[in-house]
Amino acid sequence: MEFSRAPHQKNFLVASSYDKTVRLWEVKPSGQTVSKMMLHVPDPILDVSWSVNGRTIFMVSSDNKLRGWDLETLIRLQAHKSDDVPLKTCHVITGPYYESCIMTSSWDNILKIWDTKCKRPVDTILVHNDISYVDVDYDTAVVCTEQGDIYTYTLGRQIEMIRQVIPPLPSHQCCVSIFRDKKTHTPAGFGLGNREGRVFKIYNHKPGQLENTVWLSGDNQDDNVTATPRGTFDTAVNDIKFHPVHGTLAVARSNGTFSYVDMKRRIVLKESKKLQGQPIQKCCFNGDGQIFAYSTSSDWSKVKKTKPSIFINDRCFDDMNPQVCKE
């Protein structure tokens, strides 16, 4: 799920699902949504990403293909096939050396960069462990593995691994998100969320150091301190996103709640009500940070299944402003 990043464009939200569809909505400033279109592919779609100009949606699916869809002409771009393994993630790269390029990761632990004009990848990087989560923001890529290793890469004329991060805790990481420096507007580090409900913020210029660790139980704001995990997994952090203006953090959890967090002061700015039986899996902001979207899915540990839904919060800008909420 992702908002279009094109400047001076309406707020378009795209979401993919295992039902082999990609759905597109326009989200009004009031939070009202207007359904625009639905695209179908032969296999479940695992990830989506917008082009810079907001005209094309790229997607990867379990049939091992990277596809592009031009929304203005409704013409499908040439599909790129990655051997015989499914592609897991896709991220559009913007930079001097990457015009119309997309980075994908696959189940065979390989990162590839595709030029939409070429049939073969223009660059290939082998990751030594099983890839679980990836985030890309030029000129940085962060890759988390199933074994807990975290690798950061710089994207220039060539892709180079610049750092291997020791996991803050011997726990499976559930999500990763790159954040930017407020002054330079360049990638400054990344956040991690794990199964115990902890969130870590790691700076690129402070190797081996964690500026903040926040324990998020999802039940009581008084629990937002560094603490020993309780051993329960109902508060696992499924997704995190940094606000594009304030730099504060949105945290989506498996217990059906989300939080807005000021990691610098280690406080929760806002805690949502709990959605019964609906873990929150993904979240995202639009370009100017005025709208926050989050999606739910069924709790597969329970017999009764719920219909996946997407919710819109059009008042997140003030809620995430650390100057508004003071201790």
C-alpha cells in the first residue's frame, strides 16, 4: 500500500492483495475516498510501488514477474521475469544513475535493479541470508534478513554495501523504514520494528548506537519506556512509517492498534482504539503528511476471518506534531 509521490497531484492510494488485484483510490483532503480502478494479474501480488511522476504503478507477484501499468493509457509495460523464484518487494529508485529503475528482492536472496527499457536487470546483488524486508530511499537501501542481519547499501554508479548492523535484540525484525535528515532531506538512518513490540531508531552516522528504544505495549501509554519484553507476540510491530514533515513515527501493530510516537522524547503522541480481531499490517502517509492510511487483515490464528479493510485518518498532521503535544 502506497500513496503516489508525484508533486502537485491528487492523493492517489494504491493497494495490492493476495486476491490478484491492485486497487486505486483518490483520497480527498476530507478523508473521503473515490474508487478509480482495479487491475488484475494472474497471481497474488506481493508489493507495489509508484513511479516518480505518479503515472505508473509497478508490482511484483508470485509468478516471478515485475509488471508496470501506465494509468493514463492503461497499457501494460513489458513484464520482467526473475528466473524461477517469486519477487518479494519492489521500490522505484530516483537518482542521477537510475532513470526509470526499480529495485526488487526475491526468494533466492538476490537484489536486482531493472531498467524498464531493458529485458535484463542492470545490476544484481547477492545477499547472504534470506531477505525478509527492504526499504529504499535514494541513495540508501536497507535490507533485513530472516536471520536478523541488517545490511545498508549506497546506491550510486554501483551498489555497495556500506554497513552491516548488529541486530539490537536477538528477535525477528518485522519491518524497516528509512528516515531523512530534516535539514539536508537526505537519508539519515532507519527504524526497525520487531515481534516484541519494540521500535529502534538507528542513525547512519552513529555506528553501533541506538538513540532511542521505545517499548510499545499498545494497552497503556505508561508502558512507553525501555523495558524487558513480556514474551507475548500480540503487540508485534507490523509496520512503521516516519512522518515526512515532523519526523515522528507511526507504528502499526498486530493487536489492532496504531500509535504516533515521538522517539526523541520517548512518548506516545496518540494511541488508537483497538480493532477487534483485525491486525494492522501496513500504513503510509501521503506526500505532505496530511493523510495517514492503514490496512487490516484477518487474524489467521483465529477460526473466524474478517474482511480486510483500509482506514483513512485525515487529521494526522497535528496529531503527529511534537510541538502540539508537550509533556
